[in-house]
Amino acid sequence: MAPATDSVYYPDVFVYRGSSVANGEKVAQDATLVVEVLSESTAEIDRREKLVAYQKLPGLRAYWIVSQTEQRIELHSRDAEGRWQALAYTAGESLPLDGTGCEPVPLKSLYAGTDVA
């Protein structure tokens, strides 16, 4: 779970440092990456409500919004000065993994094994 403002969200994937416990459940207040996979019913919430809420997490470095219908990932990332920027990556491009020491990942690799061309 990743708490953000007064709401608690259950992202599809999140990466965090350490953990804390609230009400007997693990809560990632120190999430560094949150990934949401879009669906028709959640797309607007993921792009608006959750985006604003997740950006309030002090340690969050990146928020990925992943399409199920096309090779497209919207990357919202915080720079060294704390400013947020948004970029979209599509088929044929690679998603940067800034600050991880890892090489950028081609979207085709992330979508391998799916029906998304």
C-alpha cells in the first residue's frame, strides 16, 4: 500500500526503501517508484487523483502510468531540485531508469509476452 494524502492506494507495483506498519499492514510511505497499469475504469483516476497524491510522497522519484492497449508509458519523475516533469515513451523507445545505475529498458522488452504490439 502507498498512502498519499488521506487516501490509501494499492498500486500495481511499487518500490520502496524499508517499510513501516500501520494498522497491521505494510505501508510504503517511503516509496521511490510507483507503477500503475491503466484500465478503462481507472485511467482517469490514475492520471489525475493518484498522480497528485503520489507526487506528495516525499521520497517518490518516479510514477509510471503503463498502457495496456499500446506500447506507451507515461513517466512522471522528480528531478534533483524536486520539480516534476512528464514524458511519454512509446514503441521503439527505451524507458530511462535514472538514479538506479541500470541501463534504459526498451519498451518492447517490458511488453514482451503480451498482445500489445
